[in-house]
Amino acid sequence: MWSHLNRLLFWSMFSSVTCRKAVLDCEAMKTNEFPSPCLDSKTNVVMKGQNVSMFCSHKNQSLQITYSLFRHKTHLGTQDGKGEPAIFNLSITEAHESGPYKCKAQVTSCSKYSRDFSFTIVDPVTAPVLNIMVIQTETDRHITLHCLSVNGSLPINYTFFENHVAISPAISKYDREPAEFNLTKKNPGEEEEYKCEAKNRLPNYATYSQPVTMPSTGGDSCPFCLKLLLPGLLLLLVVIILILAFWVLPKYKTRKAMRNNVPRDRGDTAMEVGIYANILEKQAKEASVPEVGSRPCVSTAQDEGKHSQELQYATPVFQEVPPREQEACDSYKSGYVYSELNF
């Protein structure tokens, strides 16, 4: 009986000492050998759909530690490691997946949590648009460059390039407005190419505009000015064509139609009637004169070989006769007077 009581007393005292030792060891580990773990990532700025890796590590590399990752209160995974950080691979697809995240490091009954870690979701910039304004003088060329990206999280940094060499510092824009850069150059003998870069907080992500080539100028010539004036000349040509098509051409067609509708037969008939009438009147006057003119008149003439030739002349006599049956067909026109010619 006494031996049994002694055994219980011994085990109770031993357990109490062991528990106190374990508590003391855990307290010692918490203060000295077991600090809070560290949770980190290569970047804290991401875009939706991006894959990321999170690293949970501990300064004490001699302990076998169990690492657990949490997002809010949701447990995402557990890994064991010694001397090496635990790596958790994630995909950020929604806004609520940006965090906060927390890592727990545990050894036996001792555990500690890291600080919160959150990602910032940023929309990537789209390709910017580069516009160039040029003022040309006899010796210099004043150039104004404008660059704007219509999409992407602000702020956006713009940088201008000439022939692949940066010519401006990074110009930060916190509003959706174009970045502007001015420069003055002597009239170059070679072509120059300009473009701009747009970049926000997303690391290793930048977009470039389409390059714009400036032609070379030589002497007093200004090919770039002519290039700028070409759209105006084309517009003027289109306006002239429209005026010809909608104003001059209808007038021309109207005048042509009026000219074609004027009756020609009446004028011809009147002229012919007048000719025939004059002939008949003349014959009527000459009817009272003796028929001397009806006799043939003979005269002589000499050719180049001095040979004599006789020429005979006759006076025609016109008599008014009715039209024949063949002449009274469709080809007959009213108002004609027919005469018979006698020699």
C-alpha cells in the first residue's frame, strides 16, 4: 500500500518537473532561439492572372520547423523544412486574393506568426500613342513630342527615345494626360526615328509606341512641310471634283439637251423655200424679156499650149411642177417647192 502511494507521488513530481522544463524551454525559444518567421515574395505588385511565389523562412536553421500559410483565416498549405525556406506557389486571379497573407512557424508546442503580407493588383499599361508637332525654320527644327497610354493603372512613367537612345528622363503622370517633351535640333542630314515608352509599377513590364520617322532636310528644301501639306492638297482636289460633278456637269448637260431639242427642219425649210422663191421671182421678171438669153453663147479660150477651145453657155429656165409620186413618200418634207430645169 505504501509502495503504491510512493510510486504515484514520484510520477506526479516527475511530470510536474518535466512540464515546467518544457514551458521554460518554450519560453526560452520564444525569446532567444525562436523568433517570428518572415514571409516575403519577389514582388508585391502583380496583375490579375499572374502566378506568384511566397517564401516563408526562419532565422534558426538548425530546427525542424513546420510552416503553414494562411490567407485571412483560410489555411492554404503546410510544409516542413530545416535551414531552407518553404515555398508556396499561388495564382492571383481575383481582388480578394491580394491578401493579407500570414505564415506560421511551429516547433513542438511552440509556434509563431509572421507579419501580414499583401499584394497590390495593378492593370498593365497598353501601347502608348506618339504624336509629333514640328515647327520648321531655315536652320532649326523645333519638335514637340506627346505620348499617352489610354489604359493602365496610374501613375505612368513616360520616356522618349531617339534612334533607340533615351533623350528624356522618366516623366510621371498621375492623371490620364499625355507626357510632353520639347527639343530643338539643327536640320539633320539623315532621318530620325522617335518612339516613347510607358511603364507603371508592374516590374519588368513596359510597352512602346510605334516608331515615327522624321525625314531629313537639305538646304532650304522642306520635304517634311510638303508631307504635312499633302492631306490639304488632296482635300482641295476632292472639293474641286465635287464641284465639277454636282454643279458644272449638270449645267453642261442641260445646255446640251436644250441645244438638241431645237428643231432644225423648220430653219432649213425656210431657207430652201426662200431660195426657190427667189429663183422663181427672177424667172418671172425675165419672162418678159425676149428669149435672147436662152440661146447658147459661144466663146473661145486658150489653154497653156495656146490651143483654142470653144466654151458654150446656156441659160436655164425653171418651171414649177407638182412633186412626183416617189418624192411624195416619207422623205418628202412639207414646204418644199419643186421646179423643172430646162436648157
